[in-house]
Amino acid sequence: MEEIVINQDTLQRINLVTRVTSARVKDCIDEEEIIVFIIEKGDISLAVGTKGEHVARLKKIFGKTVQMIESVSYTHLRAHET
């Protein structure tokens, strides 16, 4: 399994999103035109905010498209394999 490395910039982005949304953020993927945050299962509503207000605010802060994805456990997916 590949080692996950979180650098200072990633940590700062995660901390900012946590402060803005109160959601538990597991990771983020920052590309040129989009930043994707992986949100702990059950916290996606907190992350997005009412009518997407948190996503809109974060889009202004980061200056790029922001997407929130709810984390899924691998064991849950594996249990449903046929």
C-alpha cells in the first residue's frame, strides 16, 4: 500500500475547511482548477453547508472549484462484492 504523505500546505487547507465547516476532513487533493476534500462519513452535510454555503465560501477563498466527497469504508464495499 502506498504511503500517504500530508505536507504543510495540505494540512493548512484541511484545517481551514475544518474551521469553516466543523466537518472532519480526512484528506484533500489539490489540482490546478479544482480542490477535492475527502470528508469523514456522516459529516458531508456539515461540509457542504445549507444550500452549499460552505462550498461557495471555500471556492472564494481558494479561487477554484471545491468538491466534497464523503469517505466510504473499504470493508463496507468489500462486503457487497459478489
